[in-house]
Amino acid sequence: MTTRRSLALAGLTLTGLTLAGCTRPAASDGSVTFKAVDVHPGDFPTVMAVQWMGEELGRLTGGRLGMRQFPSGQLGNEDDSIGLARYGAIDICRVATAALNNAFPETRILSLPYVFRDVAHMRAVVDGPVGSELLNVFEHHGLVGLAYYDAAPRCLYNVRHPVSEPGQMHGLKIRAPQSDIFIETLRAMGANPTPLTFGAVFSSLQTHLIDGAENNWPAYQSSRQFEVARYWSETDHSFSPDALLISKASLDRLTPADRDLVRDVARRSVQVMRQGWDQRSAEARAAVTAAGVQVNAVDKAAFAASVKPMLDRHLSEPRLRGLHDRIAAA
């Protein structure tokens, strides 16, 4: 059956293939300017870290390798970015792992609720063997994982009233990333999940298409969603990181030495990102609370209990259970 969504996806595929065919190979001197995309604005920590990558690559190669960025969703949403990178129309994209969960089932472990204890635990995991394994799941689909960036902790916020326990979620239409994991999580908490792209959230809050959303401090502040949704609940329900990906076609066009250099610089960009992330998170929280946002603690044990049946269902899969046990022991 042909649906509007299938036609849209077919159009994206054809666009990606067309653009890929127009992508210029490396110049005769080996110079390459990578095209990098992100839905966040130019001063966001993820965008700044990729900018640092471009500057560092330029420094180490005398300008032979560089970066051109397209922030603020200039080339579409995260699903668009993934498709364009797969077909080589762009080179690098930063996307939430939520956008990867359906296509790459192993990444679900990173998005499941209450898997990580805190930011330090998440960082230890993605920097270790589990993180390395989960960077290697993309290559059979035209992508290569370079690094995991921070995007946590994620909390709930809404336009209606303070939420401190799951019973207060009943009837709230909460935006979910386009990921089955996040949809199931919000439903288990008692909300009515509404899948939307990140760029559609602000207007949807304004028009009351949705009552709330969930995200991190920097995204909440930079998107101006705090101006509409003024009740923030410290659920810390997800520490799902972001993934920095490169088109396999783009990476394969490089010399082995340049491929190694790109991977190394991407790994080192993680610390740049984290430094910026920690600072931006603190600044964002201070800014929105000064603007009158009401922040409240929650009964985290009750929220964890509400999603436990859903979590156990996913962990009945041996692969996810094994990853979960290793994460818990980290």
C-alpha cells in the first residue's frame, strides 16, 4: 500500500541519490571540505564541537581538510540528515540516538529509561567497550559512528501544571521523538505521546497541539520552548546520548591516514563538547529559572516503577539484556 509517508521516504531516497551523484570527489591535491549538519543553532555545544573538529583537521593538515556546517536544521530534520548521510549527499551529521533506535535496534539500550544512573555513568559507558561496540552497528547501512556526544539528562516539561508523580501525567499530550522507545516510555508514564520533529515542538506548544515535551536543559532553552511550557519536572528519565556519524562513502574516499585522523579528531572532540555542554547546561538552567520557569523534584522511584514492565519487555531480548548487564556493572 502506498502511503504519504512511503512517498516522502521515496522522495528523500531519490533526492539523496541525486545529490550523492553530484557530490564532488576530493580535489587533486587531496583537499576535502566536509559538509556537517545539525538541527541545533550555531552556538550549541554539539555544533561548536564539530566546528572545533574542522579547525583541528585544518590545523593538522595545513588546511587540506576542513568543515562547512549547516546548523539550525538548514537541510532538514534528523531523519533527513541520516538519509542524506547514508547516500553521501552530506558527510557528517549529529543526531539523537532516538532517531536511530528503529533502524539500529542495538541503540535502543542507550535510550531506554533509567538504564543510566547519572551523566558520569553514561559517559563511562560510551567511552568504554560498550560504547565502542555501539559505534560499530552503523556500517552496514552506509554510516560510520565517530563518537557519542552528551544530550542528558532528559526531563519532562509542560504548559499545564507541575508534575511530581506519574498519576499527574494522565491526559497530557507529550511530544515524543520519532522513536518507539520514547513513545512507549511516555505511554508507560501515563501520558499520551505525540511523535513530532524537534523543530515542530515550539509551535505545537503554542497552539496546544501538545501539552508538553521532554528534553535537556540546553535544547529547552535554545528552542525557546521554556517561554510556553513553564513547568519543568526533574524526572532524569533518560541519559540517551547523541551520535556523531559520517557517511561511509565519504570516509572511504579518504586515504587510510586521513580516515584515521578524522576518527582521532572526532574522539578528541568529545571532551570539547562535554566542556561546552556542562557550561551550557548550567547557563540554560539559570536563564530559564530566572525567566520564571517552575522547577520541581519528582518521585523518581514511582516513575522508574511505571516504566519497569516496558523496560523488562525490551530486556527479554538476549542482546539488550547482555548490554544492560554490562552497563549496570560499569
